[in-house]
Amino acid sequence: MKSRLIATLLMSFGLSLTMSCWVTFLNLGLSETFLSHWMAAFRLAWPAAAVIAFFLGPPVQKATVFLTNRIP
């Protein structure tokens, strides 16, 4: 359970950081307020991503095993 939690936090951190950067960039471009808007978006995104990843992790792993065993 400990390694699952740590993996979830690290993966959600990385994905939230990069995705919030990308979406903020698409919406604002490189403006003077880019960094503050990006960090605000990240602060909202990371907790949501962590919870979602924690609960979706096991079904995604099962689906991965199912698919990889069915594809030659």
C-alpha cells in the first residue's frame, strides 16, 4: 500500500505539473501572469489527480493485464 501511494503521488504530481503548464500555456501564452496562473491551476489539479489516480490505478492495472494477455 505504501509503494502504491507513493507511486500515485509521484505520477499525479508529474502529470498535473506538465498538463497544467500545457493548458495554461494554450490559454494564456507566455504572458507576465503565466507562472502565477500555472501554479494556481497546478494547486487545484494535483489533489484531484492524486485521488483519481489512486482509485483508477487498480482497474487500469487489471485492464492492462487483460489486454496484454489477449493481444498476441
